[in-house]
Amino acid sequence: MLSHIIDVLADPVDGTALSGADDFTRLVSVSGHSYDVARQGYVTLAGGAGLNHSGDSAEMVAARETFLSQGHFAPLVEAVSAATLDALDEASVPDDADPVILEVGAGTGYYLSHTLDHIDGARGVGLDVSTSAAKLLAKSHPRVGAVVADVWSSLPLLDKSVDVICVVFAPRNPAEFARVLKDGGEVIVLTPDAGHLAELREPLGIIDVEEGKVERMLEQASGHLRQVGESTHITFPMTLDKRSIAAQVAMSPSARHIEAAELDERVASLPETMTVTGKATLTRLTV
């Protein structure tokens, strides 16, 4: 709900504070700008130039919901939730506080809602550029507020308003992360490793994970954020049937490069089930 996070949101045009108006059907800034709340419960906070791209399509979002709902990425969501708890503990956030957790590229809210379930009183800001995702994100948890915005632009959040930022296989903006993080706050970044879903690469012709993603991420963050401790490597097997495999590919960037009919044909040629390896690296950063 947007009312839970209104105290941290900012006008994307000039950064002034926002408040709810007309029973939270609009958000209005101190400077007088007004933003309509969609009937599904999300709000679009984009500056004068608007959004640079539309993000995941409705079909990609539906595929994401199908795949994640089966629990195949459970080790990843557990790792993100645990790291968020650790970050709050190390920042000495009181147990009776209502910390703000921002997830950038939150999609359907799968990771963010799970994290909120494990942190009493925490409030979630789910940010995604896709309005299709925002419709599900807004309903993912009672303490989630869904915001459509572009991570490459100024984030529509007040300075030093966020306790933890989570980024799961999504773009990053280190300068903006440093601006909105509270002192002692952290960014939890989950990046896919080379070899992630390797068993599907050749038979389906999907895009491989490039080497050195973590190193490039740290280089890009230099001057804004610094690493906390060592990165954690996560490797786990998944037993996927054809429906889950098709959904996994359809929710990924590969969906933009393979026609649906061609994907169906390739998936049909696979065994009924396959053991597929998940590989990712979790990195913690702070200001």
C-alpha cells in the first residue's frame, strides 16, 4: 500500500516530498505536482522525460509468476532475505523499527514479499519500469507499495530514506543508491554466474551469462559504494519439467530473441524433466 511508504517517496521532477490526496487516489508533492494512483494500486513516478522503456511485457511477467510460484529459486530468495536481515542487524536497526526495504526491478514482488514476511514491521518499496509487473507487485504483500519508475533516472525517493536496497538480476544505479541509503544501509545485489541454467543453453539456444559480471558491478559502484565482506556463491540443482523450462525462458531476456513457436518446438524436444543448475553470486555494498 502506498500509504505505508508515502513518507519516503519524492517527486521525480524536483525531489520534494509527496503526500496522499483524495483518499490516496493521487499523490501530490510540496511543489504542487500531482500523480494519479492506478486502480490496481501502483503509481507511476517519472520525470518530465517519462520512462525510457517499458520493461517486461505482460507475457514475460506471467511467465515469471508461473516459474517463481513453483519455488525453483527458493535458495536465491532465502539468501536475499537472510542478507537483508544481516544488514539490518549490522546497522543496529531496532527490532521495533519499521525499516524501509527497496527492491529495484521488483517484478511481481516474489523476493520482496518473502523478505517482508521475515521482518516484522518492515515496509517495502517495489520499483519496476513495467506497468504489467506493477499490477501484480501492488498486490504482492500488504506492506508493499508499488512504484513504476526507471532505475536509470533519479529514483523517486527522499535522501537517506532507505535501510536496505535489494537488486535481483536487475539494473543498478550506484550514485542514486548511495543517495537514498541511510547511513549504515546496504545494497544486496544478486547476479547470475556463468553456468547459470547451463544445461538449457545448447538445446534451447538461449543467451549465456557473460563472465566477470560481479567485477564489472564493483567497478561501476566505485566512488559511490564499497563492498562489505566477501561475495557469497550460491549453486543448487533444480528439477524442471517442460512447463517450468518454457516459463523460465519466457521470463528472461532470451524471450526477446526467440519466437514463441520456435521456443515451443525446442522445449517439446527436451526430456520430460531435466536437472538444471542455478548459479548466482550475492554481494553486499554500503556507502
